[in-house]
Amino acid sequence: MSSPYSPFRDGPWRHLADRDVWHSLTVSALAVVFSAGLLWVYFFVRTLSLAYGAPLRPRSADTLLLFGKRLTGETVDTDYASRLERLCQLVAERPYALLLLGGHTGAGLSEAAAALAWLREHGLPQDADVRCEDASTDTLENLRNARDLIGTSARVALISSRYHLPRCLLLAQSLGFDAEIVAAEPGLRLTPGLLARLALEASYCLWLDVGRRWARLIGHQRMVDRVT
């Protein structure tokens, strides 16, 4: 059985051996210190607001991007199932092009393959326009590979758990997507665990946004290219 998901091993923080990562982290930390923490508070409030207000269906998207989640063995967990259920509900309302995102973050099936199997078991039409992207292990790689597959001309809806959507939207916009967000869950139920997750996501978003702005300011093209 695969080991439990760890954001420090499997998420963006796994790149800590990279000097560009240390550069952007240092600048982001200094920005938080010099703002007396207000910058982090801003990102937390923004993350909470986006998570709370995320709609349940797209306004004008023609392509649905479903973000994967680390598997439990070779099965989807509750969070992942809620994302898949939302996609099923949307496809039942009208046809969309579907792109399932998620590579191998454990042994066995990729997240995208597990999602496709789940969808087929739950009535996804055999003629549905669906593709899998299974070469990525984090959200940035998800979206980079999605851009390679479908380009950025189509309007896309990003489907994920509410806590994850702010980072998805920030990265999608940075990579040039015309994107909107769609929440998996009907509403945001605040628990201590979810607040901790939102705090971590706010930190991700702060790091990504401040690091990108700083890299552009100093003309550090290699750093800019990492998130654009």
C-alpha cells in the first residue's frame, strides 16, 4: 500500500533542494516579515473567500479539468470521490470535453486512470470526450501538461476540492488559461483540519505569487519560466 500523502514529499515543497525555490521562499518570507504578517493574512482571507464562494457549475467553459488526488491503495478517497461526483453531475447536464489530471503518486494506477475507472463504473458514457494526463505529480505539472494537450484557447473549468481551488486558479492564470473554478463540495464546512489545509494553501499561493512577481521585477527569466 502506498504511504500517506505528504505535502513536503509530494507537493510543491518537495523542490526544496532547488536554489530557485530557496530564492523565492526567502523573498516570500521577507515579504511576510516586512508586512508584519499582513501579506499572509491577505492571502489567507483571499484563499478562504475563493474556497467559500466557488460555484458548483461553470458559466461558459467547454472543457472540464479534473484535478487528481493521491490514491488510497488504488482507490479514490472521499475528497477525490466528491470531485468525480461533481464532474458526473455536470456531464449529465450537457456534454463537455474532459481532461483527467494526475500521475503516479503511489504504487499501481495513476490518479487519472483511477478516476476514469471510477467514472466508467458510475455511468460515464462510452462516447464521452475524455482524455487522461498521467505524467504529473503536482498541480503545476498537472496544468503544464494540460496546456501541452489542449492549449489555452478553450475556456476551462477547474474542478477540485474547495481548499485546493485558489492554488489551481492562480497557477492556471499564470500559465495562460482562460479558467474558472468549480467546487466539488456543495459548501465549505470549516473544521480545524480544513482551516489548517487552507492556511497551507494560502502559504503556497503567497509563495507562488510573490516569487513570480519578484522574478519578473529582477528579470530572472529562469524563475519566471518555472510558473508561466
